[in-house]
Amino acid sequence: MPAIAVVHTAPQSVRLFEYEVATPRSNEVVIDTLYSAISPGTESMIYQGNMPRDSIQDETIKSLSGNFEYPFRYGYSLVGSIVKTGADVDPVWLGKKVFAFHPHCSKALVSIDDCLAIPEDIRPQAALFLPNMETAVNFIMDANPMIGSTVMVFGLGVVGLLTTGILSLLPLHKLIVADPLINRIGQAKNFGALQGINPQDEQQWSALLAQLFNQSDHDGVDLVFELSGNMEALDQAVKVAGFNGKIIVGSWYGMQSKAINMGNHFHKRRLQFISSQVSTLNPAHSGRWDKNRRIRLAWDMIRRLNPEQLISHSFAPSECSKAFATNDKQLDNAIQVIFRYKQ
């Protein structure tokens, strides 16, 4: 069965690779892909070549068990229909629409255990957002925001916008967002943010600090999410956080990691840094939660937030170079770039 896959061959270089899909083994299925989504943050960093070459792509996902030595495949959001099954797979799966954590390709050979049936009331394009929605859910679980909190989100890519959307469902005192792109601030307000600033605009930044530390607004932010992938934003998160404030670090900085300012603001205010990453579950929650329960919650958040509205660009796989450049440079107000495999 012929298929095509998107392959990274060098920094800022991707191409299509043709191959034959093997016959599924007893517990495997073949997915005929409808769509796959480019991760706005992670895959931009990978496209630029800013990842450790010898590190495992993702130890928790079978299809991403390799490293970043060129050439390699990547991607972790694919939806399609099961068109072929192994001998031990229940025939009821044939024809079902499923989600898989899998690199970009027209046909995916995976274990049935790695397929998630898409609920019938969720459209395939909306299902593409499952990884990012699960990530946003994980951030909120790790942050455990308190009623009446002042919360700020740095970085309004897809994950930042979905995190904002979930936060807007909570009884917060104030929800502030920060991103240099004005269209993303507008989208965040559609998702429920009350206030947005460009953190690179000195006038807006100074006005925000004056607002937060005027002694009448709780003296700083209670909870900050740093989701921009920009370490300058982490320094800014330290500056807006109030006494005993929490900073949830959801960004992966790759090889762009550098020292942060842990001087007076960090030390005197007793600030807390919390690393949050979706591949594992916070041990504090494992008594009541597992990944399956978190996935069910992510599906529910997809129903409530309708994230497919964030799809800004759709490309055929043959346009993979243009698709990755659009995502990387955020051309034409790009938010979520996807591949479509059917006309």
C-alpha cells in the first residue's frame, strides 16, 4: 500500500518521502489519514533545528521513539479512518475515525492500542486539537488555580489560547494575556481574556506593572503561565508575579535555553517555578487521575471551546515546505497550520 510522509532533512528543510505501508500484524491497523496538525511551537523549533540531536523525540509515544538525527519524521496529531486491521483486531474498528499520536503521513501503521476513537459528536478537524487540549488541561491541573485569582498567560499560540479558554471557565478575579501579535490578543479575548498587552511594548508593559503593584489589586499576579517558548517572557513572568506567586513553565526552550534573572524579584517574593509537561501526570493527582481520565476531560473541553476555529491555514502534503515556513514565521497571521490529505 503506497504512502507519503513528511521528512525533516536539514534545518528549515522538509520534503515528501514515498514508502510502502507494511501489512498490519495481528494487533495493528492502517489509518487512512484525513488531517494532521503542525504543532505551532514544538515543530517550529524542530524545523529551525533548535533541538538536541541525540535526545529521544518522546519516550511516551511509540511512533516518536527515534532521535533528531537527520533525516527524521515528526508530528503528533493525526486523524483518519481505519481501512485495514490485523487478525486480532475487533472488526468493529474498521471504518472508525480515530486519533493517533503519529508523524505526518498519508497512511499510518499503528497498534490498535495507540488509537483513540473520536467521539461521534466531535469533527475530525476539532480532534486534531486533542494533544494541545490535553496539554492545556495538564497546565491547569498542575497550577490548581484558586477562586478569585489574578492569572496571566504569556504566549498565545494554540496551547496558550486553549489554556486561556479553560481558565475563562473558572471564577477568577482577572485573566490577563500577553503576546506581541495583536490578532492573537483579539482571539484570546474571544476565549474570555479580560485584558491583553504586547509585552514588548515598553509603554504597555510599564502600565501593566503600575496596575498590578498599586497595592489595590492584590500586589501582583497570583499565577503566571509561561507558554511562549521565549525565555525573555520567563523573566517578565518573574516581574509580574506577586508574593508567593506560582509560575507554570510549559514552554520547551530546547537549545535556546539560557540563564534567567533570579535576583531580587524572585528571591524576596518567594516565587515558585513549576515545570508542567503533558507526557506524565503530576504524582499528586495520580490517586484519582490517570491519562485516560485526562483524555476524557480534554475531549469535553474540545466540545466546549470549539478549537477548530483556530485553524488558519490548510496545505496539501506536497506543500510541506510552504506549510512549515508559514508556521515558523507566523505568516498571514498563522495560528494553526494543518495538512489535508483528501481533496
